[in-house]
Amino acid sequence: MAEVSLTHIKKVYPNNEKKRGKKGGSEGRASGMQVTEEGVLAVSDFNLDIADREFVVFVGPSGCGKSTTLRMIAGLEEISGGELTIDGELMNDIAPKDRDIAMVFQSYALYPHMTVRDNLAFPLKLRKVERGDIDRKVSEVAEILGITQFLDRKPKALSGGQRQRVAIGRAIVREPKVLLMDEPLSNLDAKLRNQMRAEIIKLRQRINTTFVYVTHDQTEAMTLGDRIVIMKDGVIQQVGTPQEVFDHPANLFVSGFIGVPQMNYFSAELIREGTAYKVEAGGITVTPSAEKQARMLALDVPSQPITLGIRPEHVALVERGADALAGTIDVSEMMGSSVHLHLNSLGQDVIVIVQTTEMTGEYKKGFSIGQEVCFTFSGDLVHLFSREDERNLEF
């Protein structure tokens, strides 16, 4: 068993910067992190329970505190407050070597003078494992990761993807309770990243280990994680399955961070008439689905100015003259099975994804720069955010 629990975890870095004039300001303030009398609050009140063998991904922009949290689990950063437990045992003051965790870094951190075989065997030698067991475990891990043919090579003779496999192999060869991975694919090109994502998914099925993975790439987060922890400025914004955070973002930040291309936003008015809601945006009226209306009614949401969000794949082109919004094409990107249109509409950029198989009517012949198109969206698929605090009004 390898259950990990983080309770009210926080990390404070001393603020050693000298006070600056009005044009300056501390780096912590510039990044959005809170600066207290103790120092810069890098991680604030972090609470999370990770189940045995669960794959949890920490995701967020640079400087959000995700790697700091991972390093606190590893014991590489001191915990300023709260409790970290692994299998019910308090780990705050336990040395990293005694936590039964392994970590894969962004840089491969392989020993250049050692062969792949020796790199894989090194953590077992440190634990004084018998030679026969070392050979067996190294062979098993090499087979799992497909690096058996490279065992007698040195790291400089390997590609980036092969080196990362060796780094992962060295981490899992001693069968740790928890495997921590800090942006392990960021040094690889796009094709290799896709391949390595698939390798990690397959690896996860073959070893009895709890995974905690850090990335700033939301595609990695969506494809790898059982659950995603989305962070901003040291604070958890939302925890949920990939589908949950995509379909029901907790706030404006999450909605913009998850999803490629980014969600479109419109200034709108939410109007409540008795027990029914409607939304007016850019001259059109949209009726939210019955489920959305029921959730808002349960929370007694009043009429108010809002930000309406709609994903590009949920925007539909319609014939001219329909009750819809109009826009002019600024950019047309052919993506093979779809076309990404960047429209100038209502004085802002609006992205529409059109499947090439669904191009009909006046749009069947394609699109050109400067062409005017009309579009709309369904009330079933809109997201409604408070203009005041940016939270999703359904939750």
C-alpha cells in the first residue's frame, strides 16, 4: 500500500529581497503569490489524499508551486506547515532516503561514466542487494522499458527518449512505494513526448506504485492522470478527473487553462425570471440547459453581469440571416480533419473549430481571409462565470 496524504501543507520562502521603490516590488507579488511577514507563500493550505496506485498529476503555469509540492513529498524541500503522511506514517522529518520514494527529474541525471546496466543497478547496490537479485531486477526493468539492447551503452550513446527510459528504470528498479516525476518529458520533442506518454501509461499498468506527476502541459495532464490537481499561485484551484475539469471547470482560470485551443469568452448578462434563467450575449439570447438551470436555482443565483465561456469545438457556424453572431475571418488554419478559424467578432478574437466533414451550405467550398461568417452556440454547452469572483455559477 502507498497512500499519500497532504494536510494543510504550506511552504514559505524567506523574503530576502530589499524593499524597492514604487517601480519595483517583490518577485512574489509580481507572480501573484502572497507575501506575508514570514516570507513568500509558495504553497498555501494544500490538502489532498492520494490513493494507493493512483496516478495524480499536478498541473499549472510556471511558478504555481507544483514542483515545490512534489519536492516536499520527496523530502527535498522542508515543509513549513501541515502534515505529510505515507501509509499513515508522518514524514515531515523523515530523511528522503527513508521515505521509500523515487524521483525522475526533468534532466535525466544519469551517471555519464556508467553503462545503462550500471546506472540501473546503482540504487540496488547502495541497498546492498545480492548480485543475483540485482541482475534479475535490472533485466526485468530493461524488458519493461524496452532498453535491453542498450544495457552495455553509456548515456552519451543514447537518444533523449532512451535516456529518459533509463532514468525511469533507475527509479522503479527498487520498487518504491511512490514514484515522483517532475516534468520528465519537457526536454523531448513533440513526437517523442507522445511516445513516452504512451510508455508511461503502459508502465503504470505493470508496476504496483503510486504516481505523482508534475507538468505544465495540460495535454500530458489530461492523458496521464486519474485525477488532475490544477494549481495557481500556490493554491489548488480544482481537483478532479480529466473529464470533470474539462466539462465542469470550477472557475475562469481552470476553464482557460484546460482545453486547446483556449475557451472563448463573452461579456453577457444572466437574467433570472422566477425559476428560469436566460443569458443575453452580443445581441443573442441563449437558454442554459435544464441541468444548468437547476444547479443555479439550487444555489439561488440572482441576475447579474457574467462572463460566458464556450469552447471552440462547441461553436457552430450557421447560415447568414439566422439569429446568430457575425465575425470576419482573420486566420484560417487547416489542421487536416478540421479547420481552426480565428474570427474578429464583437471587437475580440473568437476561435471556431469546424470539422471538414461538416462543412455544408455556403461554407462547403472553404474559407478565405476577410470572409464574413455567422455562428452560434447551444445553451447546453455554455459555462457561466461570475464577473465578480470568476467562479462557475453552477457550483
